[in-house]
Amino acid sequence: MARDYYEVLGVPRTASAEEIQQAFRTLARKHHPDVNKDPGAEERFKELNDAYSVLSDPRTRQRYDRFGDDFRQIPEDYDERVAAAAGARGGRAGWAGGGGGGGGVRFRSADGAGFDGSGVDFEDLFGGMFGRGGGGSGGWGPVPGADQEAEIQLGVEEAYRGGRRSITLGGPKGQRSYDVTVPRGVVDGQRIRLAGEGGHGSGDGPPGDLYLRVRIKPDGRFRLEGRDIHVVAPVTPWEAALGATVPVPTPGGTAKVTVPANSSSGRRLRLRGEGMPNPRGPGGDLYAEIRIMVPPEPTARERELFEELAAVSAFDPRRPR
């Protein structure tokens, strides 16, 4: 599992330079080895420095966004080489879209645009660009293959559990299948690395890697915020007024939450550690939001009791408190 620099700093990929700087300063103060004596603080601080050194520089950040962790291995004149190679072939480089049964997987370009795959063989393009064999590297010597990236869509429950999954990716030369290990607790935006499954190297250079960018599919029951999971806890008026223990769904099964007496709709109940697992530290939390529900078709007795309550109660929710 490749560690994403944005995840290291705890910022979204759309974060501004000021947000990146602020996040680094906050985390650096917390994890600096001079003030944090935790055995892992030094490594964490180095990781933060590495992430900040890349994301704080607009140029290196742009290259990181396009090429991923191995952006340093991509030649500076990459765009010119691709344009020249594609122009010579009269087409556009890239894998064609579509999953061919891949369960929501599609290839995209490094800048986020979809590929049309018109007339250009991706492997031939990169093979010709960097050369194949010892004599075709154009003076570069052994050049590692370019990393490639695809998207894989996962349901919340699948991301929560992790496990093995078979996927099929479509390209100009047909389909390729992979057995992928989905880490338990993977979240939206993280990447799964398939070592050696990227572009061909040249001059005895190793192949690049294939990164699967995780996208969590919307779910009607679960809403994710980072590793925190938000669910709705439907309760009856009397459960909200008197208190109760009610079941709520989680990606790992059913959990129980205690609804305090005198709870109103919108109140959130926290279940610590019941959110998405985190292989590197504490997991997220689960928040159950109370939603008071009334009987859709009350019986005559239920209506009578509601009318009795309305007659004796002085409670007015619209009155300022």
C-alpha cells in the first residue's frame, strides 16, 4: 500500500498552498523528535518532511499529481516525448476506457482525463519513447518503466472488510486480469500498488508499477468522512423521550447504541473505534444520528394517546429556550 503524501499531511488533493503549510506546521510540532519521545516519532517526522518538500513546491506537486510516487524517475521532457511519439503515430497515447467486467474499474490519464485509445498502442508508445533493449534508451541508460494508474470502485462494506478481489482492465491489446488484495479499512483516494505491472522499462530498466486509486461508491446507509462513518438511528417518539437501546447498521454488522432520555432528532451518538479500520493507527468512529419517526398509520389507540399527550403537555419546540 503506497502512502499518499496528501494523506500524510491530512489534507485533500485540492488543498491550497497555505493549507498544506499549516497542516505541516501543526503535525511537525506534534511529531518533532525533540518534543515527541515516541519511538516512531522520528520516522513520522521524516515522512512529513518528505511529503511537504514535494507538495509545497508547485512544480514537484504537479509532477507528483500526474505520475505518483515515482515521479522523480520520469524525464523532465516527458510531455515533449509523448507528444512527439503520439504525433508520429497520428493518435493519442493511453489505455482505452471501460472495464470489460472489471467491476467499476477504468483507466484514466495522469491529468484525470479519460482515454479514447484511438490508434495508439500504449506499450508501443512507451517502448518506442524510451527504447527497448540495451541500445534503444537514447543515452538515458536503463530507464524504469512509467507508473500507470487506474481507478477501482469499492462499496463501503468491501472497503471496511478488505480481502481478495479479481479485476479485469481493458486496454488496446485486450484485457488483463489481476488478483488484488484490498487492505482492510482502505479509504477514498488511497492507492493500492501492484508492483511491476506498469509500463515496460528500457535498457534493463525495471517495469513501472500499476496503482489502483480507490473510489468509494455512495451508499444509502453509510456516509464517510475520512475514516468516520455516519449512519441514521431511527427511534420512536417514546424511545427518544424515555431513552432506549437501539440497533444501528455498521459495515461490519449491527451495533447497539444507547439513546439518552430526552433526545431530539439530530443528536449524534458516538461509538468510538467503530468506524473504518486503520492499519497504521486508531480507526475511525461511528456517529449515529437520531431521527425520530412516527407511526405512518397510527392505530386508534395510538392516536388517542398522542391526543392525550398534546392536551397535557406544555412543551413548545418553537418557543426560544
